[in-house]
Amino acid sequence: MDELRELYQQLILDHNKSPRNFHVMDEPCESTEGYNPLCGDKLTLYVKIEDDVVADISFVGSGCAISKASASIMTEEIKGKPVDEAKVIFENFRDMITTGKVNKEELGKLEVLSGVYKFPSRVKCAILSWHTLKNILDNESGSVASTE
Amino acid sequence: MLDPNKIKSRFPIFSDSENTDLVFLDNASTTQKPDVVVEKLNDFYSRYNANVHRGIYRIGELATMEYESVRKKIAGFINAKSEKNIVFTKGTTESINLVAYSWARKNLSPGDEILVTEMEHHSNLVPWQLAAQQTGATLRYIPITEAGELDLSDLEKYLNSKTKLVAIVHQSNILGTINPVKKIIDLAHNVGAKVLIDGAQYITHASLNVDELDCDFYAFSGHKMMGPTGVGVLYAKQVLLEEMDPFLSGGDMILSVSMEKSTWNDIPYKFEAGTPNIAQVIGLGAAIQFIEDTGIDKIDEFITSLTKTAITKLQSVRGLRIYGHGPSSDSTSVISFNLADIHPHDVAQFLDMDNIAVRAGHHCTQPVMLKYNISSTVRASLYIYNTPQDIERLVGSLQKTINFMS
């Protein structure tokens, strides 16, 4: 049960129940879909970039607690960040999720997801929204990000 | 009635020191292997490993004899007229693809119709989508009802002179529903259509008589009935196998090869190119022997009774919704459900912490997910080594999950 408590921390359960920035965004913005063909989880991410800064970000979709909380916390952490910095956070987050290595200064609240690396089958849940974001930041909006 | 604890003791995996409290409820995906199957594989590799249909030497002949005796055993097990009706494949998916390539592409033309159901596993859907695209035929679907059964009220509308093939699942891998295939086969034959049955789930626990059913094709896998992975069967009527072209080509499926052309071996060898999965076929023979020694009717009776117990207990869990399994439905062994608004992946994670293996996802049946407007379910599927204690553990763990998550 201890490992589970580490995975499903209170903050994750909270973001799962009441996801932040959970709405469709009005135009003009970039939007793209993320899809995990293994479980059928889907999300649509909306990003408004102004002067190379993520001015606004939101999402809608269905997924497990890990995938929903990860997307929700991501929107909180990325909002207001310069695009270059957001890309660095993506790299740090991916490292943490796959190896458990935490760069505390860079990751902030995202550290709550550090327990996921112990559950290889859940890494894809946590990283789906991030791959979707990366597509937009790399100017590939419109294409579907996939965990496969 | 079977004693599941006694049966369980025959499965080495449950005696492994890390698995002593394993509750394995993912049997619709694959089943565990009894000691006789593990020993048979070991015996083949340690005593008479050799290729089949080739070696003029003692162990080559022994391997061939063992391999071919399984073909005969399967013919008897499903009451086929002859072992010539039995083609070994690597599983249900390959069996269906064999028909889609060797029969459908030759026999379908633009305007023809292939009839499937909304309940199909993707393996009995995607091959027909491709065959339809390539031949110009149209794919039509028999819908399912809210109760998780085929809606046969308009069957005449779907079955007509354009229908050339009906491809239906005998038992759903997500709802557990057993379909009235005999009725559909007879009606399909009345309009001149051929019928393929996907028997991957049904054959694992219930007796099958292909001669009486009169189906044209019947596909199933070995690993869902305690055999090794990598072996499956296509049963087909002899006249169809004879007129069909080969599927894969190469060694062992030819009679003669010249520089320009080849002539095909007799059925069923025409469809078994290359070195087959010899050990796996021989292992499947041991699995079928285990089923016959246990008694298929006893297996069916036990699983049906345990399914009823499981459904009653699951219904007592707050916020749990079971799909299908209505009071009048013919369904067994597979139970799909959702627990309040907790995502199935989260439920499966909690169950795994208690060493309970279930499946969470869309189960390769996205049309069914669409029907219920859900993205996934938790699926518990039962087999002969599951005990009433396994059901208690499942229910207890689900209760813990809902307490934690709400």
C-alpha cells in the first residue's frame, strides 16, 4: 500500500477530481490531440503562444488519474513560461518519469509524479499530455501525438 | 463439481514462491499452463526435437507422429469429419487472416457484402475491413443491444443475396455473451453465404461440434485453452480448403517446384508453409488431453457457476456497473465492469498491489466501447483454477479501491 500511496499522492487525487485549466480554449490558439492506443485515453491540448511565451494553456479529455493529474499539473507549471524553458521542463520531466531522477529546481510541483517510474506500464499515462505539448511547441500542432 | 484448489495444484505457476497469492483473472487474454503441458514441451525438446515431414530418422519420425496425432486429436475434440479439416496457424488472428486472404479475396466482388457484428474483437474485424477495401465489397454490422446481446430483430435486413460471408464471434471477449451461432449459420446458408466463427473464447470451456453447427470456418487459439502461445487452428470444410489458394508459401506446402511454377501439397499441408510451431502443437495436444481428462462439460458447469457467484458479489460493491450479463442472457466467464468514475487503469493498478491480475482497456473491441459510450472497462475473466476465494479477494480489493479513491 505504501508504494500506491507514493503513486497516488493527495495532490494527484486532487488534480484528478478537479483538474485545473480543464476546458476548451477559444480561438486563436494552437490545439492538438494526444492518444494512447493501448488504453484508448484521449486528450486535446490548447496552447496560446504570445511573444514566445506560453500565454495560456488548457486541456479536455478522458484518462486515468495519473494521466489527468499529469496534464492538469503540467498546465499549471507551463502557463506563463517562455517556450524554450517549457522545452527544458519537458526534458527534465521525461527524465524523472523514466528514471526517477528529480531536478527539484526545475520541476517544482511536478515532483509529485516522481513515483511513476516504478510502474513502467504507467509511464505512458503520465507522459501523454507532455508529448502532446511537445508537438505544439515544435510547431507540429494538428498532428496526433501518440504514446506508441 | 470440479475442485478448483485441486486443479490449481496442477499449475506450476501458482507454486512459484512469488506467486503463491496470485489471483489470475486475465484468462480471456491468456491462460496458465498445467504441469502436463510444461512437461510435454520439455519432453519434446529434450528427447525428440526434430523437424516434421522431412527426416528419415527415428526422432524425426517420432516428432512427425506426435505432431500429426494432435491434428487428429483436435478433429475429434471439435467433431470435425477428418483431420484434413484442421490447419495449424499461429493463432485465431492468423486463422482469420488466412480466410481473408485465401478465400475472401478470391470470392468477393464489388457489391458483395460481408456481415460482422458490433461485438467483434478487432481480429475478426480489421481483416474484413482490408478484404472489403481490396475487393470492393461492403462491410455491414449486426448491432448489439444495451443488454450486450446481438440485435437479431432485423437479421433479414442484413442477410440477403449480396451477403457472401458472415463472420461472427461465438463468445464475446468483453461481455461474455454467447451468440446463437447455429441459428445465424442456418439463416446465412439459406442466402448462400459462408460463415466463419471466431471461437477463441468459447472453445476454452464449452463443447464444440463443428459438424452439427455446419459452420464453414472455425478459428481458435491454443494459448487461451492452456496450450502454448504460437499455435492456433483453422477448421474449414474440405471443399473450401481444396478450392482455396495457399496463404503463405515456401517449404512443405508444395508437391513439386520447377523454375517456373509449383504445384501445391494436399490439404491441410497446402496452408502450412515452412517449419511449423512443432513443440507448441504438441503442447496443445497435452492441453486438450488435460481438458478431456477433466471433462469439458464439468469445466463449463464450474465456470458458469463461479461466474454467477462473481456477478452477485460484484453487484454488492458500491458504484460498480457490469456490462451485459442480463438476467435472460446466455453469458459466462468474462465480466466487464467499471467502478464509479474511477478509471479502469487506476482500478487495475490497485488490484495489482493485492496481486490480482485483471485487464483494463478497450480489449480490442472499440465498437463495443462506442456502444456504451465508454473508453475502457476493467475485465475479470475466469478459468478452472479460479476459486471462490479469488472472487472474495477481488471484491475486497475493489472495496478498498473505492474507499481510497473517494
